Amino acid sequence: MQINDNVLKNINRFSVLLFDEQARYSKQTISIKEREQIMDKLIKEKNLKELLDRSVDKILLTHRNTKIFLFMMTGPFLILFQTVKYLIKAAVFFYLYRKTK
């Protein structure tokens, strides 16, 4: 019963109801009755550990992707990306220039 609400919500897969416009800006906690129903259903499953591990993995993967996305939207990343891109272009043009000379 001490499992996080996010784990319980993501046991099977991400639900469209999680992205409902009305509940979009606030997290709805699972009531004790709903939690007991989910846990009773989980206890009956043979692969309980696999289900919980997969649910936690999905949450961690989403968190990791969000962190990467937010980093890629920053100014330093853009400057670094553009610098590397133009360095590669300059190296190719320099190589072609030296080869034709």
C-alpha cells in the first residue's frame, strides 16, 4: 500500500484520462478505495514484480526525456550545437580546399 500513485496509474500503460483538460494542472490522488482495488488486482497477478518494475521504468524514462528536452531548449545548448555544426562545415570546406590546391 506504500506504492506511489504514479506507479499505480502507470501499471498497464499511460491513460488518455491522465491528460484530460480538466485535471491537467492538478494531480489527482488515488483514494484509499481505488488503491485497495488496484493492489488487490496486482496481488492476484503472477508477474507482480515485472509489472511494478515496468511502471517505474516508464516514469523514470519520461523524467529522463523531459530533462533532456529541457536541456536542449536552453541557450548554451543552442550555441554549442551551432558551434559544432559550423566547425564541421569549416573542416569539410578546408579539406576540400586543400585537396583541390
